[in-house]
Amino acid sequence: MIVSFYSCAVSLTADRWSATEGIAAGSEICPVKWFTDCGGIQTHHLDSPVLIEDYIYSMWSAIYRRSQFTGKVFGAHHCLTAYEALKGITLNAAYQFKSEKSKVLFQPESWQIWSS
């Protein structure tokens, strides 16, 4: 299964979720690491024009899960590695659109798109 996550939701809305629904709810927004550990293929999207197209920010949000307003980390157990986050916006995204053979030029032949 391939799921596209709005990773920036953590850095943008976790403070509000925690204030209204509790810290547990704020920590469980976008459980990308859990999904990846269960064998799912993750990609990331941005809700443009609400947020500008900045996939480096999306990666940062998935790696650190830190509020951009308070600096607090929400759901550290859901943090991705830099490699997993990079795959989410490159290899896995190309695979999702069935264009991995034409768009992923830096992929060595021995890599598997969905491997850990």
C-alpha cells in the first residue's frame, strides 16, 4: 500500500491539536514511521496553495516532528531517518506514479524502491 502523508501537519498543527485534544493526539498526527515499519510505502505531499511547495521542509517535518512555533517535538517515535524521508519525496513518489524508471536517474541497479 502507498500512502501520501502531509508531514508538515505536525510542525504546523501539533500545538493546536495538543491544546484541544491532548498531547497524545498531537503526538499521533501523521504516523509515518509506524506505517513504514509495517511495510507500507510512504510519500509526502504539501497542501498547495495553503503551503508553498517546499519538499525540504516536508522532509524536515518528517525527520524531526518539531513544532515551528514552540520547538516542541511531537511523537518522537514517529520520526523518520533522513534516508526514509528522502525516499518519500523521490524513489517512492516516482514509484507511486509508475515513473521510477524514467525519473529516478541516481538509483543504482541493486537498490529496491521499497526496501528499508
